Amino acid sequence: MKKFKGSVIAAVACTVLFAASAPDALAQYKETEQENGVVLWEGSAEGEPAGSIVDVAIALNTEGTFAGQFDTLIAAVLAADPIVVNSLSGPGQFTVFAPTDAAFLELGLDENNVGTLGPSLLRQILFYHVVPGTWSSSVILGAVKIRTAYRGGILLQNGGVLTDNVGRNATIIATDVPADNGVIHGIDRVVLPFVP
């Protein structure tokens, strides 16, 4: 229990550090329209840097339409093997399918207990939500199979619904949130590469 409390304190400290590094990241996006329950965003007209995927996820969780809906995802990224946060903060290009807090809660997980899964398992699950390269919603909707950063991980796509390796479906509920190193799409369920 003491180790878990320490990891939560470290996660909060890292969150504050990342939030401080990109305090205006959310100001670079504006909600543009809502179609069929999917929220669409567009990038800043000024063309200012958005920050890394981690910066942008924290900013989206701070205020706006999805404020407070990615606490568990952020806690999971910070509790996972450091390669996850380093990759999503680094120079490569990635597409992230970001599950909401409600998606994690369906599995009995929240920001207070997601770290109990352990760094290695979190790394595997989180990398299953990451696709190398920048895939806009139009590219995703044109794909049938999407290969993830998790080794051997495939997501099937049909009409904005992703099907994971164990047959679970997740619907894309928000699209095209730009970051300097890729793009984020919100999903309503956690996708799994295997049954944990």
C-alpha cells in the first residue's frame, strides 16, 4: 500500500509538471461541430505548437468538453513503464485512441487503482491504443485493419467502431485532436490485446 501511495504522489507530481509545461495547450483547439455524437476539433488558426500527446491529453482533461474525463488514462500513462510517457512525449509520430474514465471504470479501474496493474501490463495495454504514424479520422475510417504499437496487435475498424483482439468493440467518440507528435481520438471503451 505504501508503494502504491508513493506512485500516486509521483503521478500527481508528473501531471503538475506536464501541465505546467503546456498551460495554454487547450487554447489551441476549438470545437467545430458535432456529427452523430462524434466531437470534431480543428487545430489553432495561428499554427502554434500544440505540445506533445501527453501535454495535449492533460490540457483536454483540464477544461472544455472532455474536462475530467481522462484522469485514469493520464494516471495509467504515468504509472506504466517509462517508455510509454517517453514515447508519447518524444519526437516520433503517433495516433492515440484515448479511453475515457467511464471506459476504464467498466473494467473496475480508476485513477486511484489503475497503477496496481503494474508497469509492464500497463505498457502492453497502453501501446495497444497507440498506432505508429499520424492517422486522421478520414484515414481511420478508410481502414479495415489497424496495426498497433503493441507487438502483434491489430484493431479491426468498421464505421468508427474498433474491434480488439478479444472481440470487444469501442466506438470513436472524438476525433482529430492535434499534437506536435501525432493525433488523439477519444474512444468509449478500453481495447485489449488479450484478456488480462
